Amino acid sequence: GQNIDQPTEMTATEGAIVQINCTYQTSGFNGLFWYQQHAGEAPTFLSYNVLDGLEEKGRFSSFLSRSKGYSYLLLKELQMKDSASYLCAVRDENYQLIWGAGTKLIIKP
Amino acid sequence: SAVISQKPSRDICQRGTSLTIQCQVDSQVTMMFWYRQQPGQSLTLIATANQGSEATYESGFVIDKFPISRPNLTFSTLTVSNMSPEDSSIYLCSVEEGSSGANVLTFGAGSRLTVL
């Protein structure tokens, strides 16, 4: 079966750096997405990786290794507003999106 | 990106009743997607709503339980029928923007249903 694994919850300190990992086993691969979801709100798009390597977008970066079935989202200079759930999703060979359960990130002052 | 208006934002429903969720997009889109998000779980695709044809349902979801309408390219409804407490969840509509595999999903704000 197809599977996406991410940690359930992480805690980090304001101003610090945190890395949220995502591993996947899917039938085929056509890209990996990261979404941010604040409590009670809709998910919003953060990043997309289809080739190996690092994609940087301001304080957020996303890395992909297709051979390892692995990605991470790196958040720098953490702010309290970064407290949210972060969802990893992979598009499989049929272009279907497979979603992880999300990682709840708690930022402490 | 597209703006999606979804209502109701939340509701408390009695067992055995049905509720219809509406989703309005500010631009014309070919496909609209209905998702369910249960507490602590991943997003699960219920069905894809296509204008002018029957919706396409994912494994585990059937039209009798989740009838969908798609009368035009900017609007869709999802009905949750004969509800039970197990249907308590957040229901989200979404659209894709972009091309090929890089399509990005934009979501409505969600409808949080509690079934008593």
C-alpha cells in the first residue's frame, strides 16, 4: 500500500530552526508538496519538489531525495505564527495525491 | 489564486439527518475536489466533482451517502446523508491550479460537522 510518515508533533523555540521529516512509499512519484494548516483553517500551499535537492523560499526550505523516499521542511527564525500543522503529500504515478497525517508544530517563547 | 467560499463553516447535526455543504469558486474550474479530514488524520479524498457528468468517488465512498452536485463551473455541493457520529469531521472543497504534476490545491475554509 501507499504510505506517508511524518512525526505527529514537534516542539521548538521561537527564533530557532526546526526540521520536519517526511518519508513516503508510493507507487510512482510525480512530486511532493508541503502545506501549512493553522488550527481551524484550510491548508495552504508552502512548497513543491519534483527533483532532488533543496528549494528555498524565504524562511522555509524543502528538500527531496527521491532515491531515499525522503523529504524535509526546514523552518528558520521561527515565529509564534509558525505554530501550525504541516502536511506532506505525494503525487503518485496516477497523479493522485497521497497525504500524510500532518505534523503539529508547537512554538514556545 | 482562486478564492473559495464554503458554507456552512460549522454545524451540529442530529443523527439520521442530512446536511448539504456548498462551495463557490471565484473562477471557472474543470474539477472540484471534496475532502474529509478527521481529527488527527490525513486528508482523505471523497470524490471529484466534474461539471456535466457524474462525480467520481474514491474507494470507500458512495453516491448514496455523499451525493454531489456540480451545476456549473464555479459551484458544487456535497451532501452528507443519514449522518451518524462517525461522520463528524471537517469537510473541505478544493480546486487545482497550475499545470501537470505541479498543480497546487487551493482549499475552502472547511465545514466542521458534529453529529450527535
